[in-house]
Amino acid sequence: MYLSSKMVYLFPLSMYDGEQNVATDHADRCLLPHYLWERIIQDETLQNHDLYLMEFSNDTHHVTLSVGGGHHDDESLVFVPQWVFGIFSEGAPVRYKPLRTIPPHATKITIKPLDNMLSHVDMNEEVSRYLSDWHVLEEGLMLQIHLQSIDYHALMYIESVEPSPLVLLRGEVPLEVVPMEAEEPPVPARPSTQPPIQPPPSIQPPPPTQIPECFFGPMVPTTAKPVLPPAPTQKNKFPGVGRRLCDP
């Protein structure tokens, strides 16, 4: 019996108004259509398992959830925890496939806090409390954890899990915390390697013509000064005999 050839649509558990209480919005369980739930528990290859796991995927993402039971709502709907919609869009069609192999038990979980408020609480205690309702965990998830000691919701990232990317949560598991990356100061803009473009020289208007003040006075015509003959010299004496008016 192979069930992965069909598609279902994902909707949040908060929209389910049935009496089913086996799934919580802050854990990893989903509710399948009742007919699909019946087919899974009747599958002979899965009868020895006390845990049923279902993988949902599209062309780019996938997530594995534990199955909390079935519902009698629309047969094309699967109700999932709210955090799943950080991976898929609400109402998105996805493929489904039951996992026939139970993953190994977790031996180590590494998380990266994405909120400074996680440094103000006992992180190991808060994370252990949050994951106490989970059955499987895979790396690469971004989860919003409720810090009960301060009544605050903070984001954390599952950096890795060991010994495989998908692990079964049973008993106490060592927790390692990766420090938050410090915010880097803004990088100043690099100067351009091209020479700056010089603006064209501004053209200055020519200075105004200086007009002499006399230009504005009366225009009196001037007469050239007459040229006088040179004074006589010894060489140019009058050659005749001069007479006086009283001479006979």
C-alpha cells in the first residue's frame, strides 16, 4: 500500500473545531483525514510501530510530523501545528508519504537563539519543557518557543541534531547552544575608483564697459591749434633796406 501519489491541503490546528485533543499547536503532531488514518493503522508494515510518522513535501521543502489521529472533516485536509506555516503556505497542496523506518534516538541537539531574551532564562530548562511534547525533531527548523518563566515567545533555530538529520526524542538529550552572531557595524561606502567628474567651467560675463564721465558732458567741437612759422634766424634776414615811415 503506497499512499504518496495523492495530495492534501495543510490548514492550522486552530481551525479544527472537533473534539480531538491528541494534537497540540505547539508540538509536532498532525491530524489526518479519517480514511487515511484508518489505512495507515491497517498497514501491516506499520503495525509493530507505536508511532506513525508522515512526511509532507513539495518541490522545494519537506517536514516530518507524527500522526495524532484522524478527523471527520474535509477528506482533503490535514491539520498541522502553526509553526509548519513557516515552511509551507497555509492551504498549500503537498504530497504525503508515511515513513516506514523509525529514526534513531537523538544523542545531541544544537540550537541557535534568534532572540536576546533567551539569554535571560535557563535555556536548557525552557527548551526541554518546550520539546517535552514532541516525538521527532529534524534540523533546519525555526521554532517559536514560549518562555514560561517570563511569559515571552522567542525564536530559535535547530542548527543540527545527531546522529541523523531526523531523530526520535526519547529521554534526556544533551543540548548545545550556538552563540548569537553579533551585529556587524555598517560598512562605509567605498570611494569610487573613477576620477570625479569635474563640472564645466562657468562662463563669466564680460565686465561692463567703463564710459568716461566726460562722455556725458556737452559735446564741444575742438579746433586744431594753428601752426606758427618758425622765428627768423640770422640766415633768414630780410635782404632789402628797411625804411621808416618818417624817412623822405
